[in-house]
Amino acid sequence: MKGKELLPETPYQEIVAEIWRRVLKHKQFGIEDDFFDVGGTSLGAINVISELSENFELDIDDVFTAMTVRHIAECLRENQEAMKQKLKDILHFKDLKEISDIELERYRSAFAGQNRIKPDFNKYHQVLLLGGTGFLGIYLLKQLLVQTDAVITVLVRRHWDAAERLKKQYEYYFGDGSYVQYQDRVQIVYGDLTKKCMGISEDLYGALAQSIDAVVNSAALVKHMGKNDDFVSVNVKTVETVLEFASTGCKKAVHHMSTIGIAYGEQGEHAKTLFTEYDELVEHPLNNQYLSSKYQAEQRLIRARTGGIESTVYRMSGILFDSQTGKYQQNMEQSTAYIFYRALYRLGIVPEEIKRPMDISNVDMISEAIIRLMFSDQEINQIYHVINPNALSIGEILKLMRGKNTAVSLKEMSVDEVFTYYQKTHPSKREHFYELAFHCEIISWIGKNQYNICMEKTVNVLEQLGMAWNTPDAAMVERACDQAKKEGFC
């Protein structure tokens, strides 16, 4: 620990250090040690910021450029209404821009005349799946196994029971015995995407390079707070590793999972009103480390197309629970969408200043859509917006969560009313306010976005391939709520 001998020198540093001691439950750090290097986690960092924001104003993205006591202390600005500003950041969305008729017509005409797109489930025979043990990854594995006859190679980190863990993960979501019928088509390879040759032997790397004809990259660091180097290592350098593999041996296409979040943030006075599947560049700064790393990854892929490497990018918003079973990712505490809706529901708040509808895109529908798009005769080098177009207002979503439970009261509130509610709530019972303010930072980025996100092109292609998006209903949301209770996260 490089700052171990350096003790707090200023009152602000002492305030930060004292909070670190409580959160980390130890004192073995100095003012120049990085929080994450001395045992801190992303959730612990949120707790630190939550406490500081009671009396100070601070820019979270600025804080995370150097998560040290010294730097955080330098970021502090006294502001007794800092909490109100945090709540406003989350609960006040800017209005979307008025859609330009010319821009919309140009967008629609771009795909209106395309040839009929048909399924081609023999398009790929040997698929390398990265991130296959993650929430989206395991669903992609299922769709690859169910919809195609391809042999799937899953790269996993070396662990003594990795094969068994993959089986358990699969059967957790899809039922006991569901993996057995497909396991002969699954080849597990131990490796590490952050290392040379993906962390596997040169001989195996060469053999895979000669046999794999498609790479599905679902590997990503998806938390919204953390060290910038970690985001770059996993989200950017991993793509560079994939591209190097794609350029070795036989021809292979890359199918990359990205985020619609690259459109989020302050867009200024740009005349542009739509963000579509044809947009490869963004014209505004991305200060959020996660979103910036995902954008950088996309740019690597797009540039590589000029060198002959085929790639398709799938942009998604929040990846939510299985529409049929209600199952979430197993680390539900990291689901921003769930935390956001749960906090609003527990507090009985319907945000008055969020007018735009919100999509509910379920993991089973997203994965089905991706594999259908992947195994089609559509032209190469596409971008898709894999987002459910059947959006609902927050009020409608919360009412679905409430169901028949008339004991739960929901009230539309302005940010001022929410802040008054917060002030009147005893500090020991402010947990859900803190969740909104400090666990849902990405929501503030959504709120800053003023582009109209378009997915008509993608919806059109999926309809040609025989898939229509579901419309969220009470039964579906009830299954998700029941599953959350079962997992002890309600």
C-alpha cells in the first residue's frame, strides 16, 4: 500500500478516512491508497459516497478518477442540499427532443427497401462464446443450443469445478436435467481474456483459430462504478484480444454485446433528434467510465471492419428478469433497474418529472432476438438495438408491481416533494432514498439523454425472422416479484 505511512492532513481528509474505517472495518490504509486496493468494493464505495453526500456535494465520476482519501477530500464541496441534488439527478428527466420528420423519414427509408430477411441456422458451425457464465451469457448459450446445431466452445476462467459450475448455472435458470441433452455440443476451454492468446496454450489457440467461425462476446464488466483501469481491461482490451483472434486462422465473424447507454449523457445543442442503428459515433462526451469503455469497444470493432473483420453490434438497455420464470441475475443486488423500481415502490413514489416510458426488456427475449439476428441472411456489419419497443410509464410499472395489494399507496411526487419526504423520514429509515441517490447513478445518465432511441429497423428484421416482442403484463411482473421474495431480495 503506497500511502500506508501518510495519515490525514486536513479536516476533510479526516472525515473521509473515518468513513473508510467504518466501511472497510480496518485502518490499514493511507491517504494515497486506492479504496479498491485496500479491500473496498463497488457497494462499499457507494456507502462511502452516501455518507459524504449527506453534507457535501461531489461529482461521482470525478471521485472515481482516483479513489483515494486525498482525492475524495479534494472533491468535497459543502452543500446542505446535496441530497436534494442527487435525488433530482435521478428523478428529473430532461424532455426528449422533438422528432425531426426529415430525420425520421431518412431513417425509415434506409431499411424500407431491403430484401426479405430469412433465418439461416446453418450459418455458423463452431461458435466461441465469451462470458457464457454471466446472466446474458447463459441465456445466449441456451438459445445457441436450442435454435442451432452449432458446437459451442465456452471460454471460462480456470477453476477446479468450472464444468460443474456451468452446468449448475444452466440448470438454475432452465431446470434440472436441462443441460444433459446438450452437453455433448458444449466444449469448455479454460482461459483468461485479459492474457495473451486468451490465456490458453498456443496449440489450442491455433486449433480454435482454424475451426471457430463466429465469436459471441458477452464478456463485460457491467457495474457502473469502479476503477477506470478495470473497465478498460475488461471492456476494451478484451475486444482487442477478440479482434486479434478473429484475424488469425479461418475467417470468423464477431458478435458483440454492447449498450444503448453510449447515447446517454449531456447532448448539448446538437440538431440531431434520433439515435438509430445507423449511428456509429456519438457527438457528446461520455464521462461515465462504464459507458466510455463500451463506446471505445464499439469503435475498435467498427474500425476493424476496414481490415476485413466482420462484426455485428447488439446494443441493449437494462437486461431484466426472465419473462416466463421471473428469475433475475443471481447477484440481484447489482441490478440497477431492480433496485430503482424496488426503492420507488417501497417509498410509494411515482416520479412526476419522469414522463418518458421505460422499456422492460427480458433476458429470455433479448437472447432469442440476438441469436435469431445472428443466424439470418442479413448483410454483415450491422448494428441492432435489441430493446423491447412496448414500453410503459414508471407509474404503470409500479402499478403492475402492486397488483392487487391495495395496501400499497403510490403517489405522484415532484423532486421537491420527494426531498421533503426524505427530510421527514428518520435517518435510520432512509435506506431506499439512499438506494435511489447512490445505487442508481446510471439512471441519471438516462435522464440526461434527449435523443429518441430508435429500434424500428431491428423490430422490422425480427418480425421477418418470426419474432415479436412481448408486452409486459401483471402476471409477468408478479412472477418477478415472487422470485425476488424467494431469493430474499424484496
